[in-house]
Amino acid sequence: MCGIVGILGRHEVAPLILESLKRLEYRGYDSAGIATLHEGRLGRRVALGKLIALSDLLVRDPIRGQAGIGHTRWATHGAPSEANAHPHVAGRVAVVHNGIVENFRALRAELEADGRVFASETDTEVVTHLADRALGNDADPLEAVRATLARLEGAFALVFLFEGHPDLMIAARRGSPLAIGYGSGEMYLGSDAMALGPLTHRIAYLEEGDHARLTRAGAEIFDASGAPVRREVHAPPAEAFHAEKGPYKHFMAKEIHEQPSAIAGALGHYLTADRRAVALPGGLDFGAVERLTLVACGTAHYACHVAKYWFESLARL
């Protein structure tokens, strides 16, 4: 799982991207990076390790631009390294990616046979080269992205930035979440609402198979068939404004220490006004339920085993 951010702004975007990435750092600690457009040219800064390393790098070697994309990485294909850090750049295209391109080896072999030289071990760099090749001499960036998406297998959220197009970002979602934020003369993209909460009060979520063309004037969204569609615009949830590590060293420590208050808050929604009884939504009666299925993986799987004991002993399922 990785975190991605994109901003078409009216001012320098690197500080805003960095702040948004801090809110997504729970999605990856292996490396981080930013790519921006300045005077029509792509620039890139990446650093190995936690986001503080990128922050320190930007102090020593700032990057300018009013359009940019950022990424915090949890390594899948390719070891944690600066070479494998996102954004990846090939020719006139920069890309950030959350997900897995399952057929990247076959695509990489095809591109290498075509003379393309790779700088990383990642599946993402394949996407960057495909888009750059599809651009040709005068191709439209949106059509280049559509041609690229048609070649990809897997689950992903992608954001593209194009050299020579300072008022353009293109985003695509297949399997992995991606949100669009609407500002005043500015537009935003993020893996979730927590990345965008401080930037905007208007967010739309791309649905499965969607892709979108963003300019500072707004967003055009298309479904998997390429037909224009509208997606409902929401206010970000309240928790989007509180995604801070606070006094904790990392988000995992924060989640562990906040478990008592989180459980109390969740249960509080189902207590009666005098807090003496549980009031389940819709008058749910476990006496009428014959079977309950809990699905989870990782540590949540163990939580389900505890819940299984409770449901069997208390609700008699």
C-alpha cells in the first residue's frame, strides 16, 4: 500500500504535497518523492526512508513548480531504494502509483526490446514508459493514458504529470482508491480524504474503472468505457482533519494507544441515551440470525476469532 498526492495549484506546491504526504505516511515508510513542473520542465526529488528524509532533502535542494505529484512508498516490486522511489519519470511523463501491475514483466521485456532503458526494478516504471511511448510526436496526453491503461493488468491508482502541460493531471483508478478535491482555481488528487481534508471541503471519489482529466478549472471524469460521467461531490469526513501522529513516533503506535477511545467511540453509537443498553440499527435481532460470516486477514483475522467467541457465547449463534 502506498500513498499518492497530486496538486494543480496557484502557488508553489512542494510544501503542500509534503504536508499531504505526512497524512498518508501510514501507507508507506520505505521512501518518498515529489515531481513538479516548473517552466514546462519536469523536476524530481526522492529520498530513501521515512518522509523526514525527503523533507530534509527539500531544505537542501528545493524544487519549484505550481503543479506536482508526490508519493510515499511501501515496497512491493523492487527493494526500498532511491532508484525504486516514486515518482518515476520517463521522457515527458512522471507517474505515481499505488497498487500492482501484474503483467509488468512482459511489458518491460517488450519495452526493452523497443530500446527503452529502465532505471528501476519497479512495475510502475513500465507505466511511465508506456505513456511516454504512446505520446508519440503530437499525441494527446489523455489518449496516451487510455492506450496505456488498455495494456495494464492488475489493481492500481495512477496519477500522470506531463512535461509541457502545466495545467494538466490525469488520474486513473482500478481496484485502488483515489479521490479528487475541488478548490478555487486549484485541483487536488489523493489516495484518500485524509490527504485532502486540509486543502478542500469538496471531494469526489473515482469509481472502479474511472479515469479523469484535471485542469485548474475542474475535472472531466470518464467511466471504463470512456463515456463522460458525474461523481457525487461530498464534504470530507471529520476524521480527515485529524490524521496527525500527535506525540507518537509513528501511526502504528498511535493506533495501538488510541484503541480504548476508538472502541468507546464506536460502541457509543449503539448505546441508548442512558447508556444502559445496546440499541442495534434497524432493530437487528440476533435471535433471528442463524449464521454470521466474518471475513478478514492479518491481525483482523485474530480479532474475528475473538468476535466468534463473543457471538457464540453471548448471542448464541
